[in-house]
Amino acid sequence: MVQIINEPGFFGSLAQSLQQSAPTLLKNRLEGKQAEANIRLGQSLGLIPADLDPKEFRNASPSSVNAMLKQKKSSQSSQSFLSQDEQDELVEELVADGMPRQQARIYAKSGKGTQNTMARIHEDLKLRGLRQPVEEQTLENVEDTALPTEDIPKERTEFDWPEIPPPPETTPAERVKMRQQNQKENNPRLLETRDKLQQLDKTDMDFAILTDINDSGKLPRGLGSIVINSSGELRPSAQLTGQVNKETQRFVKTVNDFISGAKNFFGARVTNFDLQSFKARLPSLLNTDEGRRVIIEQMRLNNQLESVHARSEMDAFKHYGNSANLSDIISVTDERVADQEAAIISKLNHLTEASDKLDMMAQNPERFRNYSLWITEDGKFQAVHDNDRQLAIDSKMRPWHD
């Protein structure tokens, strides 16, 4: 039998678990694909982090496998994870310092490397005047930068994961084969979902920065005519170098990235949001603070819609391991996030209506000079002149973004 180096701590426990749970895999040396298979087994047992790429070990010898695992453990030890109470306290401190709440939540859940990067970006934005501590903001500024606050249900923290039993009248040997097949089919989707979630989190940070840029007053007037070409498409940000400031280039690049990656987002969920309509309204909406605000929020909500599903899918993979097939994983995920998705979709549909009205007002600037968009008590949109604001308030109307 192969000798296992029984090291103390995490990797010593891993060796013992692998020896007890999969003796047939350990009859040969940890070489070639056998090393890769053992790493995958350790991941399925929850003993090795899921973000470890088994292919790194394909051509490794036993000693080098051990060394690489040690290195992985050492790198992970540099991360700093906080309890939920500590995370909540940190989020409030960051929000008070001017960081958007959604970005502050990502910061609190991240390791030291990501936190250091986000901290540098935050301090840079403060130096540029794009962020200010809450106590330095006026009440008027806080109200003006508010976005739609329709409640979105929180993910059910005590979700009752349904039991997924094996098919009846199957033998233990057949069930082992089924779990192996599940592992083979689930792993590619798990890695794909993990990568997607990382990208979604990064993109959400970009949208938070766009809000800061839009509120900074550093975007030029008539932005739509500057950044839209003769074909009605957004010009690549590289073409704007030297013509507009860095804030404008950053704004255009993020919107372009969103449109380019739209095929990964649209069509999976049923909403009134349409990419072509979104692009058609850009020339007019980009010209106003309100228009850009609705553009940012539409992009953010589409991102959130995908993120909610991807995050819950990762939770399902962790809960079931290889005891459930991919179809079952997706089915349980859909059930788990149904309420959250319905609320986000409702909010997206609401924003689409607001976008239509703002687009119409932007295309008729003379007619709607000194008008802003309000919403009635029964949810209908209406243009209100600045002189009639008090009358609108008395009629229980409110600005569309409140």
C-alpha cells in the first residue's frame, strides 16, 4: 500500500480521509491523472477548497503534490474572514466613509488582497472628490442621489434543502457509479458558475464607481452626441483618449462592456428589458444625470439578477456535492431564489417604464424644460414642472427614483 505522509492539521486530516474514503484511489502513486482524481475526490468530500484547479497536479509527484498543497494553504492563510457581526460593523464604517453599501458588503466578505485593492480605489476616489464621508454630505445631496428603493426580499437564510434520494432499487455499487457520473457532469458547471460569480462581483463594483462619477459633475454636457458614432453605436473608449476626461472614458468603457457581455445575461430571465431598446435610448439618456442614473441602475439590476442565481447555485453544489445531478441542482436553485428574482424583475420592469418616459422628455427638451419625472401613488409616471413640486407632494406623488 502507498505510504501517506500524515501531516498535522488540515492536510493530515485530508490524507486520513482519503485513505479511509477512497482506498482504491490510493493503491497507486499520486502521479499523472491519479493525482488529479484524488484532488477532485478531496474537493467532493469538502476537504480541499473548491477553487483549487486539479489540473495543476496532473503531472505532479507525491512530494510535489504535498508541497503545492502546503503552498495553497499558506496563501489562503493570508486571507482575513470576519464573523457576520464584524462584517456588518465594518460595512457601516465604510458606508460612513463614503463607500457605496453594496461595494462595502463585497469588501467585508473578501480576503486581504481584494480588500487592499478596493481600499486603494476608495481612497483614490476620495482624493478626486468623487466620494465624501456621509457627515460631509448635505441632506439635499443625499436625496438627489437616491436610487429606487423598492424592497427586494433577502435570500432565505434557513432554506430547507430538499432531500434528493437515489433512484429506488439501485445497488450500492450502482449508486457509487451514479455519484461518479454526477461529479463528472457537475464539475464543469461548478467551475463555470464560480468564474461567472467572480466577474459579476467585479462588475457590480464598476457600477458603484459609475454612480460616483455621475454624481461628481465631471461628465460633459451633451455626452450622448460625443460618445455615440454615426451608426448609433457607442464609440470604443480608446477612440475617446485625449478628447474627454478619464471619468468619461471609464463610464463609456463600462457601458460598452455591459453591452458586449449582454448575451450572457439576457434571455435567461423574462423581463421587459430589451437590449436593442436599451441601446436605442442611450443617445438621449446619456445627456442627463437622471438618464445616466437609470442606465446605471438597469445594468446593476441585470447584474444582480444573474448574481442571485449564480450564488445560490454555488450553495447548492456545496450542499449536495456529487449526490445530486446537474438538473436537480438547477431545479433546487430556481426554487430557492424565485422570490428574489421576481422582485428584481419587477424593479427592472419599473425602470424600463421610467426609461421610456425620460427618453421621451430628453428628445423634447423645449417642451419639458424645467420638468422632472415623478410617479403617482398608483404607480403611473408623470412629468412635473419645478413650480408644481409642492402640489405633486400634496397629491402623494414622489420623484421616480425615490
